[in-house]
Amino acid sequence: MAANECTHCGEPIKGGMLGSNKGFSEKQLFALNQCLGENRGGACEKCGSSLLELPNKVASQIATTQRDLFALMDIVPLASLHSPAGWEYETLGLVTGQSTTGTGMFSDVASAFTDLFGTQSKTYNSKLRNGENICRAALRIQAIEMGGNAVLGVDVDYAEVGGQRAMLMVCMTGTAVRLKNVAAVRPELAEVPEKVHALSERLKGLEKAQKDLSQF
């Protein structure tokens, strides 16, 4: 095959006023393979994708993979109990999660206004819920990385840090465990760790591709 032809499809690599077909660089090819889930040795705009569209495709794949990952991790049980009835498990160790969120001037004003009338601040509540979700995800990820599939004894704490309601902090702790009777507690858990690892590796590859593409 000629040097000025795509090694994947054989189309001519060219550029000009009447038409062009650019070949992919090594980093662009890596990004394309991450999007397609393939291992191509070469690509061009004819058989791959417009180089202008590639960053958007990678960003879309990252968002999709993140959603799939979080949906999968939601299957991993979190319980405030230390010994749920019927659970047989092996204790692995402590897992923790922290989240800090800025409130901002307008949140402070909104909170003060609603506090004046004895109602709850929706702005604060929303930020606290987001912080809780981040912490839950952190506990689950750590548990899976330790070889576990559940978290027991979960405790959550809230605090304001930085003075004058500058930041909201949410902290969670728990104990990672490996369920021995998965089929009896939650059958769908059996395949979760393997799938989470696969999605995590895919996400790492996509994020690397996104970083590489930002350099062009």
C-alpha cells in the first residue's frame, strides 16, 4: 500500500482546494479506537470521523460511560446497619468519601431569606444532596477496588467550612464488605465488580484521549 494511502481503507491521503482526506495522528487514532472500541492500526476521515467532530464524540462517550458507571454502582448496597439480617460477609476495611461545595453570595442571601420565614433553603438542600451522591459513589468505588460488593455501617456528617457559610462539606464513612451469599441478598451484584472495572478502564482511556485531543 502506498505511503499516501490510509492503512485501514486504502483511500488516498490528500489535501487541497477540491477536497481533502486527512490521516489520523497516533493520538487521534487512539481517541477514535476508544470511541469505537476497536484497535485499528490506521484511519482517515473517509473511514473514521471528521477530525473536527472527534473531540465532541469523545466527550459524548465520556458522559455516556459515566452515566453507565454510576447506574451500575447504584446496585452496590449501602446500609447504616452493621449486621443486616441474613447477610453473610467478610469485613475488608474502612471506606470514606468527602465533598465540599461552594455556596456563593446568592445562596447565602436565599438561605437567609428562607430561614427568616422558617422554611428550608432549597439551594442548600440541593447542594447537600449532590454532595451526598458524590460521597456514596466514593464509598462504592473504594469498596469495589478493595474486592468488596457492599458497604455497611454508613455514617454521614455535615459541616460548614471557611466561615460565613462559604463551603458546605459532606463526609461519609463506612465498612467495605464482601458478601458471601450474594444470590440471597442481591443476585445482580455478582457481575457488578467486573463490569465496573471494565467501565472504569474505558473511562480512563476516553479521558486520556480527551486530554490528548486538547493539545491539537
